[in-house]
Amino acid sequence: MGMRATGVRSSAGMDVMGRAIAAISVSAVALLPRPFAFLKPALAAFWHELTRDMGGRYRPERHYMRGPGPKYRAKHGLPPL
């Protein structure tokens, strides 16, 4: 009778060899080049610029006009308030 190779089973049911292969695979994937990694900061900056003013707070000083000031009144001969 021939011997059949079986791995040592862990409590989770995954054998030691399977865990080793999984660990090597994950670390190997981390070493692969990422051709589009440089796009992430560029896209983030573009999105920030695009959405910066969409949900901005109301700033009354940007919209509120008080009317002509004292120099305008003096120049055009209007009475001071």
C-alpha cells in the first residue's frame, strides 16, 4: 500500500500547506507593479476641486450689498445717511 500525503490540519480546517500558499500569494501580489497607482492622487485632487463648491456653506458677505458708501454719496451730491 502506498502512503498518501496529507497535510497537518489546523482547527479552522485549512491545512498548513494551504495557509503557506495563501500567505505567499498575498505577499507576491503586493510586490506586483501597480500601473495606475499614480492616478489615485490625481483623481482625488480632481474630485475635490470639482465638488468643493457644490455643497459649500452660504456666505452672506459674498451676496449681500449694503449700497453706496460715503464716498459715492459725496461724489454724486447725495445727502449723508
